[in-house]
Amino acid sequence: MGPTSAIVLFFVIWFMVLFVVLPIGLRTQGDDDDVVPGTHPGSPTNFKLKRTIVIVTLISIVLFGIIAGVILSGVIRISELGWI
């Protein structure tokens, strides 16, 4: 795996983890019964972007390490995935 492939793999993992982590612990304006006029009741009330980015990055680093390790070790080869 080259450096470009590693970067692409990391960002694909990062965005997948981001979409999984985003709804966790989300409080909406509708949940708090404090809807600001002109906004959707599903809008978040107290979204912490910095905390979310840190959590997503840490999880992504761990997953990237596992997936890159499997790819580089040769445990799974492209020839074994011929059924795809």
C-alpha cells in the first residue's frame, strides 16, 4: 500500500466513523422544547464539533491501524476476493 492509498483509506474510514458518531448523544431543539423561530426542531442545541472531531479521529486511527495491518501483512489477498 502506497502513501496515497493509505491517505485515501484513512479519510474513507474517518468519514464513515464521522457519520456513525454524529447522532450519538445529540440533543435537538425539539427534545429540549426550545425551538428557535425559523429553525427546524431537529437542529442540535449544543453541538460540540471539536469533541466530535477528536473522538472520530481517535477511533479512525485505531481502525486504520487494524485495517492497514491486515492489508500489509497479506492475511487477505486480492486473489482471495475473486468472488466479488
